[in-house]
Amino acid sequence: MIDTLKKDHGFAKDLNFLKKHTDIIVLQEEQSAVAIAPQFQGRVMTSTTNVNEGDGFGWINKKVIKAGFLSEEERKGRLENQIYVFGGEERFWLGPEGGQFSLFFKPEDDFEFSNWKTPAVIDTEAFTLVSKTNNAVTFEHRCELTNKSGTVFKMGIGRSITILNKATIETIIKTKFSANVAFVGYQTNNQITNIGDQQWLPETGLPSIWMLGMYNPSPETTMIIPFKEGEETVLGQKVNDTYFGKVPNDYLEVKNDVLFFKGDGTKRSKIGINSKRTKGIAGSYDAVGKVLTLVTYNTQEAPHGYVNSAWEHQEDPFAGDVINAYNDGSPEPGVPPMGPFYELETSSPAAALQPNETMVHIQTTMHLQGDERELSKIAEATLGVSLDAIIKSF
């Protein structure tokens, strides 16, 4: 099974494919490597613990990448008219997706999928390469966006990606590991700046930085999100599990301070954790490939809350979630899945910025692969659960 996985998602094979269809920048640290696509908003397409022989951890939509950008006539009636699903294990996006302050719906449109359209700045526009070293790369971009309420945002975007060495990863996870555990880690610094002359106000809508990671699913992949215990009257619900209808019990297991969510790519479902519950980390474990994935971000004050992406007119547009997880699957009977893939996502606070003020959202992604006893110790130290508990959660 592992050999099949490597054959299907080998990093070297994926890298060769990507280089045939778009510019790719590779950052390398020892045997670990990260592949980045400037044309696709500087997104991390995939990464590996072994540049020559390792698995590629990012889900890549080769069919869409191979087709490339289509003409306006060609896009008619196709999903590419609304979004280019290139894939990639960490991409820069902007929220909110839904609500009266949505960046994905026009003022006159209802919240129907046929009206949903990804802004060009996070879909078709390339980010400009500013600098590059062996272990870091920086991009920038400028854009103008209009939300569903008609508010115009003049925005500067900055994004840098740094590949991490073993010592830095050990510092982040507060645990040392031996050579029996292969690793790859990278940290992205993502910024939006108000480059207009008007303050961004809650009454007319606020944007946020939204990071999404698409990973390859497997029948034995489980997502894990620890959260703070406490009364719902104080901290809110443990998990928001109604994004696409309530998630069934055989896909979501919620304990006192941790949840387990399947990442098998067979059931379209999404969950969220709010800012009062978060512990600043989410993860997944692939028992087939023996891969522990950890995603952390910079927790910070959020005086204006987090944007709400629900597809409806919202009573509280700033009561959104800070961590999301998604399992892909068929949206309706007879319709194929978009991937399949699974996602771990984090968001910045709502950005109520003065002119020339900047919001920063830092996300760190780490994949650790190898000895299960060591991986279990790391899982306990970071997520609060052992591999055995993860594997037996369903």
C-alpha cells in the first residue's frame, strides 16, 4: 500500500509534472524540499521529507494544471469560470466567502453556487517574486476588491515562505526526535495592507487572511484538533459541524478537549473551531504512510472577531471560526468529488485597518514521517493524544 502511495504521489514525479506546466521554485533543507508556484499566488504546491524518493504531501489537480488558463469562451459552463482548482498544500486566500460582506458574491446575487466566483487575485493573478535565497522566497501583489455590500478595498499583499531546519521544528513542537523520523517544515508570513485612503470599518465589511492546505487523503487518515474545555455559555460550541449539513458520527468524534475527523476524501463535510476554543494547532495522521502533519499559526488579539463565511445574510458577520477542516467527497449523488483531498485551514482576525496599516498571519506546516513510537510522543506533546488513540478513534 505504501509503495502504491509513493507511486501515485511521489514528490519527484509531481515536481517534474509541475515544471512542465508552470514556473516552480524549490526550497531545500537537507533532504526535505518545498515546491512553490509564483503563478498560483506563491502557493506551496507540495513538499517532501526526501527530495529524491519521498512522498509528495500536497494534493495536485493535474488535469486542471495541464489544461492551463482557458479563454473566456472556453470557461463557459466549466468550473474554471468560478475557480481554478489547481490544488496545492498551502494557498493564500481571503475571507469572508459568504455573508453580506462576502468577497465571492456580487451585491445583486443570491447565495447560489452558480453565483459564487473566486476573486482573480487569489485565482488567476500571479504574485511578483521579490527575493529568493536557498531557504526562503518572498512575493508581493496589489489589488482592488469589492465586497457584496459594495465596499472597495485597495489592498497590498505580502507573502514569504521559509523552509525550516530540524532544530527549528523541534523548537516549535517542543520535542526532539531522532534520525528515525524524516521531516519537512515551512513557515509562511502572510500580510494584507490597506493601501487606500479610507479606514476599513466593521459596518461595511472587513477582509481576513485565509490559509488553506489541500492534502492527499487515504482510508486511514484522521484529522485531529485539540480545543479548550469549558462551558458553551463561556467558550461557545465545541465544534461548528453544520457547514454542509451536520457531519455524521462515523466521520466526526468529539471528546472533551479533542476531536477526530476523517480525512478519507469520501464524504463532503466541514468543521470549524472558534477563537475562544482554539489551542492554535491542528493536525492529521496518515496511518498508511506513517505521516504526522501539524499546522500551527500565530494566535493574536481579535478585537473585531473573525469573519463568518456562511452562505447567508448573517446576524453576526464576525462570529466566524479560526480553524477549519474539510473532507472532500461527492457534493450530491452521481456527482464526482472535486478532488478528492482533505484540508486544514487557519484564518487571521478580521482586518479593521487604517490606511497603511498591516495585518500579519503566520502559518507553520510540518510533516513528520517514520518511527511510530516517536511520532506518538510528538502527537501527545502537540495534539494531546497518542497515535493509538487516533487510530482507534473510528
